[in-house]
Amino acid sequence: MKNVTIKDIAKLAGVSRGTVDRVINNRGNVSKMVEEKVIRIANELGYEKNIIASRLASTKVYKIAVVLPSPESDLFWAIPKEGILSALNLVKYYRIKVEFLEYNISSSEEFSFQVTKAIKCKPDAILMAPLFLKESEELINTGEQEKIPFLTINSELNHNNILSYTGQSSYHSGYLAGKLFDINLQHDDEVIVLNLAHEISNAPHYTDKVKGLIDYFKEHKTKHINVSWYEFDDFLNGEVLLKRFKETQKKHPEMKGIFFTNSRAYRLLDLLEKEEIEKYKIIGFDMIEQNLKYLKNGIIDFIINQNPFNQGYNGLMNFVNHFIHNKEIKKQEYLPLDIVVKENVDFYYK
Amino acid sequence: MKNVTIKDIAKLAGVSRGTVDRVINNRGNVSKMVEEKVIRIANELGYEKNIIASRLASTKVYKIAVVLPSPESDLFWAIPKEGILSALNLVKYYRIKVEFLEYNISSSEEFSFQVTKAIKCKPDAILMAPLFLKESEELINTGEQEKIPFLTINSELNHNNILSYTGQSSYHSGYLAGKLFDINLQHDDEVIVLNLAHEISNAPHYTDKVKGLIDYFKEHKTKHINVSWYEFDDFLNGEVLLKRFKETQKKHPEMKGIFFTNSRAYRLLDLLEKEEIEKYKIIGFDMIEQNLKYLKNGIIDFIINQNPFNQGYNGLMNFVNHFIHNKEIKKQEYLPLDIVVKENVDFYYK
DNA sequence: AAAAAAATTGTGCGCGTGCAAAATTATTTA
DNA sequence: TAAATAATTTTGCACGCGCACAATTTTTTT
């Protein structure tokens, strides 16, 4: 079962390897008759290009720009980068050049700046997390004019210049949180959603989570659990944050569950006494070190893991599959909604 | 930043490529002086072998025998095979030959027969699920004499002829089940462990699960939950199975939780009426089609997913990393203990 | 119809490594 | 010390494909 090579095709078609090469790679300058014949024979033999030989011989260097928040500004983002590097390691000799560009997670200006810079690199594609909705759309349009497609991770966005999305379904992660509260709460308890984010954002990956949570309790009314939500935008200021939380407590005496919509649960928990907070069922996102502390001491009950490693890994593999292997890639690849508790936390990618 | 090649080393060392090649690959017939010089220069330059060029040029075909239960005898095993094929697809042109050998999951004789056959193929390694403890140990010994190392998935076994284990920690999956029961059960409820397996087995991947579950409740006594366990070995006979379950029910009036230690929950559930069974909290393993039905209609509450796809994928990648990339591979790679509920089931590998 | 231009096809080298045969150098034997 | 043997090193082809350039054929122009 030797693999079919262009040499085999050339011999059968009665032409030279060069001609077969031109047909296979659409380099033109081949007469219609010959082209058809070569294609027919290639199909008959079930020819598949030997990618490693191809990449070895080719001088073309594929270029991808990766634009992600800096781990310094948000710890979560260290892991997707590891995923990217790990994928890269698998395809080390494919002549792929990666340009890493980082921005402060709170700065939409820096985000725009770096994506613009990425576009100027004229890469084959840009892999990014489009955290800022409005800016992202504009930038993706700009990219489209320059014929630079995008691959996205973490937050979903619709645009026909986006080749793929790898990440969770925000809606369903909220819905799942509903289920987890439902198991753990009592009749007439109340769930409060806290969004600790700088811009009071209408980013879909936030609103969809809330929608999912609310929908869950619309569909499951046996316990009469009520949901309210708040945005704390100046969460970096401990005093203000604490004050706003106290107000919320007062306003919602039946509050028994707290749902943090992102990885910043620890920001509030750092400010509270254990006794005061352990009466709440708490669900947050992301297995970053600061949150794990609270998961392990029983303050956070569930963490929903967003598979940051695979976001990076699969994101880059999508690039490879699309550009190098010429494979169809899925427009949406929804990653699992991992339920992380104290008892299984050690087995997830730390 | 061009990559360093043997040519570069050869030039700097003042020898030919062939000599460098012999040093790099320990082919001998090189004088000590030259060898040391080449090694020194290679290290200085940070030489890394270009694997794709290497595999392209080499005539050596790596051979791996894969011995797994047939999907016909146990559906679970369709997925690890998919994982293996998927990994294989990534390294398609590395000249790896895979010999798939299947056995009926209930037959230790067939297992031994196929592993013996695998050894006779004289592969570079054997990837298998050592479901039968005693037989496995003997076979691994035989393999050791023939210098054939093993890679294992799914059930853990200690032997120094085993290069790696990829799968869950059975103990912790039982422990996790304890936690899940604890959340969902009441004071003085009882949990029954059901092991539906042919041989009343002392296989560690069964006993460890029970141990984990029991330990959980040893450490968490607030609800006074009691645990008992039973082996149903003739589970294929519906009548007998049902009878034995009824007996168990009678014997344990406080039974409120049922823990199935493997993927065969559906075998019993198929025999019971919905009304009769929905009062129990049920935890089982593996996202096979027949179980998913019961997860989706609310009869099974939790499925612990064993990542069958990754068992296969990582198992094969371990082979590649060890033999082709010459990388250290971990002796134990514990996969996540995924908690699957109705609300997140669609996002796990079906 | 010859020359020029255009279109098509063929050839050879290189990517980085493996491998075996040939060539060179060092060592032993007679 | 020459010949034989052993040890070491070099050389060249191969893997399958990309690519630049050469060679050939066809078409157009004069």
C-alpha cells in the first residue's frame, strides 16, 4: 500500500512531474486537456499530498498574528498562549511564523492598536479574542479589505470574515450555572449575578450567560428561584467594590447564590471574611490560581472551566488545518462546559 | 533565525554530514575525539533534528499494535479508536504502521490470544487496555522478554515494562461520585454500588472506585450516608438481573443513590419503569448512546466521562513522542473527571 | 514561410535527513 | 616495510514535493 506520489501520476498521465505539480497546486499554464487528465488520474489513484514533504520543499512561510490580552492584565490568558505554543510544537517544521501581540485586557484602545498592528504585518490570518465588540467588528472589516481572515477564540462573534470560533457557548454556560444553583439552593432562594468588568458591556459573552441563567429558571420553577444582576465596573477599587456588595446584600436578603460571570470572583472574595461568605453558593469561571484557592477551601462551590488551553490549541490547529492541510474547518467549535469542584480540580489542566 | 542543520554542524566541526549523522543517531563507528567535538558543537548551536525531514528520509517503519475490546462487545470502545485514528491522521506521513486487534470485552481468553498475537507481530510497542489484571501482568512480562514495551489506557497497572498510562484515577472518580451524591442526597440516605461485570473482579479500576466513594463518606459524615456494594455478574440475563435488583431494594429500604461502576447502567435501567427508578439519584460512567438516553430524560443524574477519545489520542501521541520525537513521556497521565449532566452533555465529545 | 512571441511542458536542484557503498586513514600482521 | 585488515570518514542517492529555468511546441506576427 505505497502512497501515491506525483511521480506515479506523472508516469500514468504521460507528462512530467512539473506539470502534475502545476495542476495539483493550480499554478496555471497547463492545457485544459492535460489538466483534466491529470486530475482524473489523481482522483482515480486517490492521491493525497504528502504534507511533510511539501512543507519541507516549500519556501512559503505561513504567518499568523495572535492578538490576546496579556497575562499580566488577566491571568486567564496565560493558558491559551500555552495551548498555542503546544500546538505550534507539533507543527514545528511546517514553516509557520507566529507574531504574538498583547494588550491590556481593560483597554479597548490598546486592543485596536494591536490588531491594527497585526493587520500591518500582512499575515495569512489573525487569531484573536474579540473582547471588544464594536472595535472588533470594525477591525475585522479592515482585515477583510486586506484579505486577512480571522480566527476567534473565547468570545463569539458573527462575521463572514471569521473562519472559526473556538470556545464555549456563553448561553449554555449560564444555563448550566442555573442547573448547579438549582441542585444546591432551597425554595425561594435568590441568585445574584455579578459582572465585574470595566466597561458596562453589552458584550454577548456576558449578556448571553445571564440569558442562559434566567432561561434555566424560567423552565424550572419548582423552587421559585429569582435572579437579579449587577455590574460592578470599578471592581479594582476594593472599598467601592465592598460597599456596592454590601448594598446588594441589604437589598437582597434572600440572596443565597452568587454567579460571577467571569474569572474575577476572587476580587470580591478577597475582601470578605470566610464566615460571611461561606453561606453562599458561589459559581464562577476559570481555574486561575486565585480562584482555585477559594474552590479548595470550599468558598467557591463550582467553577465552570472554559478550556483555555484548548482554545489556544484548537485555534492554532484550525489555522494549520485550513491553510496547510486545506481542510474544511468548523465555523463554530463549542468546547465543553467543564464543571469543576474541589474533588476533580486536580485533574484539569492547571 | 534559520534552524540549525547537520550541515551547519558538519561545517563547523570540519567533518562530513555522514559523520554528524552517526553521532546524532548513535550509529557508532566514530572516533571519540570527533564524537565529542560534534556533540559539543551540536549543543552549542542548539541543534534539533528536523523530524519531518527525518521521517521522510528514513526507511524505518514504526509499528504499534493496538489491542482493545471490540466496540461490538462494548460500545464505549468505539471512541478510543476514533481518538487513535485522529492522532494517526496528524502524523500520517511519519511511517507508522498500526495493527488493530480486537477482543470480546468479556473474554479473558480472547484478550490473551490477541495480545499474544500482538507480541508475535514484533511491534515497537503495544497499546492496550489491560482489563484483565492477572493475564495482563503475564503478557506484559512476556512482552518484556521480547523487548516490547506497553502503553496502557483506561485501567491503571503498575509494571516497569509499561511506558505510560493514560486514563482516569479510578479512586478519585469514586471519590467524586461521593461528592455528587452528597450534594443530592438527604440525611441517612443509602448509596448502593452496582458492579455489572462478568468476572467478579478484583480489578483495581473497580475496587478503587468503591474505595474512593467510601472514603468520601468517611471524610464527610454530616449526612450519615451509608454505602453498600454488590456485584451482578450475570447482568446479560434480564430476568436474573431484575430479580437481584429487587432483592437489593428490599434489603436496603433507604437506598436513594445508585452508583454504577462502569458504562452498563442502561442494562438495568432498560428493565425498570420510569416511575420506579426516578426516585433514585443515579451516577454512572461513560457517554455511550444508551446511557445518554437516560441522562437526557432525567433518570441518570450524573455521568462521569472518562474521556475515551483522549485516551486513544493521547495514548498514540505518547507512542509518537517516545519513539519518534524521543521525548520523555509521563508514566501517568490522569485525564479529567468530567461531570456530565443534561445541561452540558451536548458539548462533550459525543 | 521564417521569425518572433506566447503557451505549454520538462529538467534539475534543493529542503534536511537516513543510509549504504566507496574512499580514506589507522592499525595489525607477516 | 609492504600487504592485509580494521577503523573511520566521505560521498552520493533517496524520500516527495516546490520552484526556477530550460526546452519544446503552438500560435501569432511580419
